[in-house]
Amino acid sequence: MYSTLARVRCNGIVGRSLINQFSRNCCALPEPNGPTVKTVIPGPKTKQLVQEMSPIHNASTIQFFVDYDKSIGNYIVDVDGNCLLDIYTQISSVPLGYNHPDMLQVFKDDHNLKSLVNRPALGILPGSDWPAKLQSTLMSVAPKGLDMVTTMMCGSCSNENAYKAICMWYQKNRKGTSDFTQEEMESCMKNLPPGSPDLSILSFQGGFHGRTFGALTTTHSKYVHKIDVPSFDWPFASFPVYKYPLEENVAHNQAEDKKCLAEVEDLIEKYAKKGKPVAGIVVEPIQSEGGDNEASPEFFQELQRIAKRHKAALLIDEVQTGGGPTGKFWCHEHFNLDSPPDVVTFSKKMQLGGYYHNLDLRPAQGYRIFNTWMGDPGKLLLLEAVLNVVKRDNLLDRVNKAGAKLKSGLLAAEKEFPAILNSTRGRGTFLAVNAKDTKTRDEIVNRLRQKGIQSGGCGDIAIRFRPALIFTEKHADIFLDRFRQVLKEL
Amino acid sequence: MYSTLARVRCNGIVGRSLINQFSRNCCALPEPNGPTVKTVIPGPKTKQLVQEMSPIHNASTIQFFVDYDKSIGNYIVDVDGNCLLDIYTQISSVPLGYNHPDMLQVFKDDHNLKSLVNRPALGILPGSDWPAKLQSTLMSVAPKGLDMVTTMMCGSCSNENAYKAICMWYQKNRKGTSDFTQEEMESCMKNLPPGSPDLSILSFQGGFHGRTFGALTTTHSKYVHKIDVPSFDWPFASFPVYKYPLEENVAHNQAEDKKCLAEVEDLIEKYAKKGKPVAGIVVEPIQSEGGDNEASPEFFQELQRIAKRHKAALLIDEVQTGGGPTGKFWCHEHFNLDSPPDVVTFSKKMQLGGYYHNLDLRPAQGYRIFNTWMGDPGKLLLLEAVLNVVKRDNLLDRVNKAGAKLKSGLLAAEKEFPAILNSTRGRGTFLAVNAKDTKTRDEIVNRLRQKGIQSGGCGDIAIRFRPALIFTEKHADIFLDRFRQVLKEL
């Protein structure tokens, strides 16, 4: 049956009725039964398009051009007719795979279409159903204990605005009032204290929080992200570097936690003395660009206690981890924190950016956290479809099952190829494994592509797994088979 | 005829066939023949929705909730049934008014719908038609002499990324190479020079370039935008403060230009000595948030010469002025510059953000100007519809005609109410007039709303005009009539 569909797909003529039938009958999209590679990737048509694009837009990072009409479910189809199993999903931003019927339905609705086309300045003129939609979408999956949300557009602007909200909150607490002095109002217009106070946001080595000036100051993943760009003098601490398997390295890993937490506390004290007090700490639950570096629940619990002790806010950046791939909707739910984090930022799989918080983090005055669009109703409507499918199809269950299968396969591969692989780690399908060095990692990713697997690296030596939430054990098997072929060839 | 339509609209049952008929027959949307106000604004339904929204999202800046299904053309309809002539258009971001039939058609096309729903990471996996679409949309209206574009999402991230590109360009020129030293690669990871160099971007008092940390450092419009947020130590110069009418104040205004330009040059020298060289100058062609402050073509010509002399880039921020409202597609086309600016940023009416530039401003290495989404194909498709209509319906002509009518009406009002109004200024429909003080300005804007005109202020005392490109002389008449009523009541 699947091979028939595979052929049908290659001709790009899977019709709505067939899709509907499959959705109804087996909750599976009419995917091919496996990848098909017809050319070296990038193929000749991609190369032609890169030539076409280069004179008008940077095209140097393009992996291949995609036929999004033909891509389906977990499979991405390129312009040369290659059909790849996608476990990277547009840098972890595609929740339901390609052309999910529920997402294709959203704008068939006339009201939804008008909500998309008539894009409002949400901060001043939202549509009539905006409060109800916020409630039924973003608030329906709000991290426990966080009652409010502020909508944005992407991960960087979500973090930037969360940093601003944290600075405003910190100043309010420090001064004991939300009111401004004349001196503050005047000095901020000149970029000078006290109106523009010398506050800092503490981050971690290996962290990634975006690429605009504030966010980039807290990003420490790769030099190519940062070089030549001015930076604030803000502190950053070491992040634990664990040894795997975890159960055999308990003492080492606990010592790592302890060392890094002590460093955090030292830096907070040092920067307070320096006149640049730490208003907030930003941390990813898993450092997703920096190498899928994990830390223990105990690390995060203690980090929160340190933040509270020093009256700094704790911001958990769930831009890449949020939306289900770790097997819980938010990765920090795995940490059993004493109390909710002060801020949780999101984007990517959530379709639009933003941050969750409580009333204390909402500035007393309007127009302080503000921009023209403040999000996008069109994206919220897509999120609505995503969340409905996640709930209806129990996709978090599926993530946990597929993740368990994938992880045990990676551990087996590690055992079979100990000179090449190590340190399998992660939660749900949000997994990673290290190659012995950068060259080998890059070689594996490239060879996988040639065998029909679209994967990606992170950090210096990790291969990261970021399949869609509709990835199943069957897809894990397909991947593991190709992975083993590649490892044998090395 | 129009009054019939007005009644039809109030019932919200204008059908597609009627819209199509109107588009075909007279290039006008089935608008009402004027505003209708039924309640005090904000009305009871808006107040109810504000109550509903406040517990989950800041709602303190909401003017009213909108029925976007019923809004049409130049008219915005609120949830209480009030129908207002909109000359503010979502902070100047709506090019073709509400529910334009050409925009509603875009996602009826299956390929376009799939381009919207399957949102790619454009920097690595663009769709097959992305280069052709860039060419036929953004490049078809590229400022003369700028051959390339980098797509983004909003105004702030466009400016932030343009600042980064400018810093990279400046360092390349300073060092005579695009290569990195080991020391640069290592130091940037610690936010230290030479990898994170102490460069600056020079801006102007009264300027607005966004609200993320880098952009906000260059924003100097209102304290509420900036207070409590840390800032870079970057220089900012005075912007000319003109007297009107221009023809009667030539000497004063020329002296203003001269004074401000001298200040720019002084600051560049001062910051070079301070070890924070100016890599670029950012300026709006009209300071659009800071009060619709204009400067002469000669000011901009000389500013460009100063930038060149000091090897700094000139960035013209056309986020609010771009896309036609000044009667030319880009406002800086009015300036007759010696050569193209180095960078032009855009967003708002353009549906997505980005910046135009040349090869020299493109970093030699990939992944330096990069983020997950790098724009949005769904928004580019809407822009395609916008540009087609702008060309087909000669909307720049319409802007110039409607603008001339509106401006002469404002000048007449100034003459009739000299104690209240002064300093009518602007180009196309991108106009402003000052009230005698802030209180009066706010009073005028509020009373206008109650008379069916949705307008907005900027700076301390200006009323700004930001109608859609489909605003006509007829709409100008309607506005001027209500405006005169308000002025008489004051």
C-alpha cells in the first residue's frame, strides 16, 4: 500500500480525498514508505536556483531548494525529486510535518482568511476574537503557574522583550515603585543612567538565545554568530559538561553542577560590585544550538534558588525545546522546580513568538513592551490547528514512544561503533549523539542526506534529532537503518 | 448608490460578487459613503473584551476591538458597530485598506496556501520559487542602485541585522580582510574586543528605529520607549527643527541643517577618539514616531557625504515611509542623493521586514546574518498582491492627488484656526500638522474618533496622517469636514 502511495506522491497528485481518507482511517499522512534519492544533493536544479538567487540574496547557506507542494508528513521533497525523511524540520520549527491536512484547512475558513490578510497592530486594535483565541491556544498550554502571555513574532524578539520586561521588573523592585523620576525620564533619552540603568542578564557558555544585539550578547554558541558585533558587558557562566552514560558518571556530573552554580553566584556578586547588577538569568533547558548540552533537574532547581536569593528573574528559553518534542509540552516540566520560572519564551513550533509570565512581570505603564504588530493572528490560527492535532492525536505519547525507540537505537549504534559515537542523550525525540570529532560529524550528516535523511548538527560534534511530533517508531526504524549503513561506511 | 452600500455594509453582508463587480467596474471597494458612529468609543463591547483580555495579556493600550470581517477599504469597523474612516491604518502598516479583494485571493491558490503553511527556514531550505518571487516582488521595487535584499520579519529585526551587517562591513574595511584571527574568534565568545569590537551606530534625537536592544539604543522618540532598559554608549546628534512654512523660513532652516551636520561630524570624531568608532549612521527620511520631523534633501545629501568621508555606512530607515505613502515608492527618492544609500530597511506596508544593500554589505561568510525563518513566504505573497495593485491602479498617482488635496485642506485649516494649528508638512499623504500643545493634540485625536475618524499622533504635538494607498480626494474631503467640525468645537 505504501509503495503505491510513494509512487503517487512522486507524481505529486495526492488529492484531498485521499488525504482525508488517510487521516480518518489511520491518523497517518499518505507518506511514501521510505526516502528516495535520485541525484547527488544538492542536485542540478538546486544548483541552478542558487545561481539565480545569489545575485539578489545571500544563498551561500542553502542546503537545497524544496518542493513544498510535494513534501508530505515527515518527508521533504527537493526540486530534483529527492524525497528525504526529515529529522531536522526547518531547525526544529515544523510541528506537524509538511502539508498536514488540518493546517491546510485553516484558511479555507473565510473569517480566518480575513484575520490573516487584515493584519492588525495587536497592541491597539486587535480583532474581536483575539482574547478568546489567546485563551484557547496559548493559555491552554501555558506553563503551570504562569497566567499571562505577551505575543511576539520570533525567538530573538521574544527574548529581547523578555529581557526588557525583566529589567523593568528589577528596577521596580529595586526602587519600590513603578513611577519614574524626572531625571530618569530625561537621562534615558540620552542613553544614560539612571534612566538607562547598567543592568545585566546572566547567560551560559554554549547558550543560544538569538542574534539581535541584546539576545546575541547572551548567545555563546559559535563565533560565527558573534564576531564583529558589539556586545554588552554582561556575565556568562560555565554550563555543566556531562559525561555519559549519566548513571555511570554521577559524581563527575554532580561536581559539574556544583562548579557551574558556584560560578553563577560568584558572577552575580562580581557584577553587583561592578555596578552592573544581574536583573535576570537566561537559560535553555537543553542547550540546543550549543551542542544539546543537558543539565540535571537539580541544577535548574538550584539555579532558581540562586536567582531568587539575588532578586534576579529566571527566564527559561524554550524557543527550541517548547511545544512537545521532549515528551512534555515544555521541557522545564521535567525539572520539578520549586515554583514556576519567572518567564518562559517560545517560538518555532509555536508558529509565533512570545513569552509567558505573571502580573509582576507586566510593566505598570502601557507602550513599554510594544511594537507595531505584537505577533500575528494568522500564526495564532495555525497554532490553534497544531494544538488541536497534538491533543486529538495524543502526539506527546507518540513523541515518547518514538523517542524511546530512537534513543535505544542510538545507544545500540554507540555500542556497535564505539570509536565513532558517544554520549547519546535527550528526552522524547529531542535527542543527540556525539561523533568523535567535527569532521566525522559533518561527514555523517552529509552521508545521511545522500541516503535520504535530512538531519543536522549542533555544537562542535553533536548530531541533533529534531523530527516533527508526527514522527513514529516506523520512521525511527528507517532512520536507524540508514544511520547504520553510514556508520559502516566510515 | 454609496448610501445603499453603506447600509449593506452595516449588516455585514457584502458578498464576493458585489466586491468583484466593484473592483471591475470602478476600481473602488464597496465602501460606505462616510463614517457612522453609534456609541462612545471605546464602546461597551470593547470594554467587555478589554476585561476579558486583561487577565491574560496586557490590554491597557487597546483603542478598540475591531470587526475585521466587516472592515472594508478605508473604513475600520469596531465591535460596537462604529465605522471609522481610518487615516492611521494600524500604525501605517496597511497598504490597500481592509479586505482588498486582491489580497483575499492570494491564498485561494493551492500553491500559495502551501507556501504559507509549510513555513521554511529560508536561509537553508527555501521553496523552489523563492528566487523568482524575490525578483518579481522586492527587487522590482528596489531603491535605485541597490541590487540585493536580505529578508527579515519586522522593522526592529531589520534594523538590528542591518546594524550587524554594517559593523561587519566596517571591520572588513578597517582590517582590509574578511578573515578572522584566532584572537577575534576567541574573544567574541567572551563578548570582548577585538572579536566584539566597540563600534557604534550614530542616530538622531527624535529618531525611532525599533525597540530591541540595539535598535532601542538608536531610538530617541519618547522616554516610555526607553526607560529602565540598558543601552549602548552610542552617539546621537540633533535633528533639524524646522519652522514652517518652509518658504518663509529658509535661513533658519538652513542654519538648522548646518548646525546638526556639524554636530554629526563632531560626534564621529569624538567617538573615534573615545575608541567607539561610528560604523554607520541611521536616519529616517521623515522622523515618523518622533513628530514627523523633516529635513531637506540638502541635509541628507550632506549627511551622506559626511558618512563617506568618515568611512561610515548610511542606513536610511524606510520602515514607516517606504512603500508609497510619500508619493514615491521610497521617501529618499525625493532627496536626489549623490549615490545610493548603503542600506535601506523596510517593513510595515511591505508586509515583511528586510533591508536592501549591495554586495559590499553582504558578509563573506554564511550564517552571520541568519535566523530560523529569515522572513516569511506567506508575507511575500501578500506583498506580491500589494505591488500588483499599486502598479495596476497607479496608486502612487492617487497618493499624490489625495495628498495634494489633504495638504491644501490642512493649510486652509491652519489659516482658519491659527491659534490651534501650525506647521503643516509632509509629502504625498504622509502629512502632519502640529497642534498648539499636547493636550490639544490629544483632544483633537479623541474628538476625531468620536466623529468617525481614526487618526493618531506622533511626537509631542503632531497629528500624523497615514492613510492607505487607496485613500482618495473624496476621503480627504470627508476627513477635512470632520476635522473642521472638531476645530470649531475646541
